[in-house]
Amino acid sequence: MDGPITPAEAQRLPTTAEGPLPAYRARVAAGVLRADSAQELAAETLQDLWRRLRGYEPRQEEPDKPGGGFMSRFFRRKPVDEAPGNAPQGLYMVGEVGRGKSMLMDLFFDCADVPRKRRIHFHQFMQECHARIHAWRKQNGHDADPIPPLADSIADDAALLCFDEFQVHDITDAMILGRLFEALFAKGVVMVATSNTAPADLFKGKPGRDAFLPFIHLIQQKVAVLYLQSAQDYRRDRIHGLPTWHVPADGRAERALDNAFYELTGQRHGQPKTLAVLGRQIEVPQAVGGVARADFDALCGKPLGPADYLAFSTHYHTLVLDGVPRLGPDNFDRARRFITLVDTLYEHRCKLVASAAAVPDQLYEQGENAAMFQRTASRLMEMQSQDYLGLPHLT
């Protein structure tokens, strides 16, 4: 990004009926984006897919019955016609964080002339799949196979699926994906995805990976892999210019965090999200892509533990945290959770933008365990440094 134009203003620039490549070049010409040869190559590849997908509809939709939502369609297990076998090959964009993958996919999605299309974060997609499987089994019994009706339901909603941040960390997800995507591809669904991980490295080193290999081979057949090798980390550039610790936690600090969230996401407010951890749900008050926002009590005032903070830190690369209070023996449960949260963020090189009652080394000055907090204060100071802000996120 150059100049005073924000990411949200970039998104409000008119898209074009001519495809993502002209849309990308228009943003470069307007000074909204910097010219980047790797991004332009990706835009050219997306342009080719855009041409092949114009008007793409692998089947004729059947009208819904009155009062039917997606769950009623799901339970009807309405069959979907098989694709004619000429579905365009999708695209899987691989690159380090901040290289513009999501921006390029959004341009493509906005321009895509496909009657039924959906753009979704992959983690959210998998949560929806698990919820639908649970609902199906509750209705039909645990012996019933939920994958065919799940594939029917997904294909009924979208012929083009665009996934942001395609990652597989959970063995339960790995067990579902092979059969699900085999069915989706058979129905002509086209996938476009962004990821930090090449298909061949998905679920690498995890127990049960051998059973996951057929899915990797399927992905390699059905989508082309493009490596986005831009040397510039644009996300890191944005956070480099932002103050990250605001004292005191007053109205001015709240406005500063509002602006930081806007600069990092292009949106004034995020959407509530949930993370599944060991069969439980962690509520995230606001999130857009890899940026989350929460107040101190939402993350440290509830009985969360290391596994919860691990899931949070691997899923989000940046946390905007409101209202860190002074800490001490009287609120040590919350202080202990905050210490665990900071340790986990630090270990995964997550970025933290926060408002607080004091600077880090004055948050917990007196009483039992004050000495233990010194390491946390030191880490909070380091996390404000330009060197730390330049580190890549570790998932």
C-alpha cells in the first residue's frame, strides 16, 4: 500500500467486468497498490481462470420449497447432477504471509462471473461441515453416512468455492476432507485457495498422515499450484507503522485501536467467530481474516488454558486487545492467564496491539508473583520492537 488510501478504500474502487488482471492494474495505476511482478503474474493466472469460468454452471438448480433454508435442503439430501467432466481446473496460491494472496483472491472473487459462488475462511468452512455432520447424524443416526448429503448441500450452494488460509491441523478434518472433496469435484465444484503451505506439505509430520495422502493427490490433480514469491511483506509494512501499546486505556486509546483494526483489515468491525478446541468452543468477539479483536476479559477473564491460547495463536497472526488492567495478587487468576496468553503469542510470533492501564513493566509491580511477571513485561516490550514486528507468524 502506498499513500493515504486504506485497504477498505482499495476495495471500494470499482471492479471491472474484464476480470481480475485489469482490476489489479487499475489499483496499481491509482496508487492503491505497488507494482509487484509476482502479484501481476498471479493476477494473469487468475485472469485465465476467470475466462474459463465465465457463466460456469455445472448443473441446473432446482427451486427450493417455500420456507426452506440450507438446513432443510441439507436434510432433504437433494441429489445434485454430476458434472459433465469438463470443470475448469482450480488454483491454489501458496506464499508467505503478507504477500497479497487474499487481496488477489478477493479481486478474482469479486469479478468472477459465476452464478453460485462463495468465499470463506477455510477454518470456518470446516466448522460448518462439522456442525452439518452433527445435525445429520442427530437426525439419521450415527451409522448414517453424512458425506454424500454434505457434498450435495455444499455443491447446491456454490459451484465456485474460494478458501482463504487453507490449512489442515486437525485429524478429524483430515479424515473428512478426502471423501468430501472427491464428491465436490465430481459435482463440478471449482476450488480457489490461498495458503502458507504447499499441498504436498499439508498435515506433514502429523499422526495419521498416510491416510491423508489421497486427498493431497486429489488436490494436485484438481487445482494448479501457484507460488506467489513476492519479496515484499505488505502486511508487515502496515503494522510497522502502527503504535502497538496505548496507555492509558481510555477513549483515545480505544480510537487508536479502532484505527489499527481498520488499517490491518480494511473493515471497521469484524464478525464474531468461534474456534473449536478439544470439543469446546472459544468465542472470538471480532475477527477479519487473520486479525482478531477482543477485550481483556474475553480472553483472560474466562477459564481458558494453554490449548485454547495455542489454537488462538496459530489461527490469528495479530491480536488487537482492549483494556489490559493493572494486575496483582487480587486478580492473579486473570494475571496468570494473561501470562500464558502472552507466552503463546510470543512463541508463535503473533503481533499484539493493545490498550492498557500502564506500560508493561508497571502492570504488575507489587505483591506475590510480581517477579514472575517480569519476563512477561520483557516480552511485551520486545513485541513492540520493529525486529519482532518483522518476524513471520508461526502456525
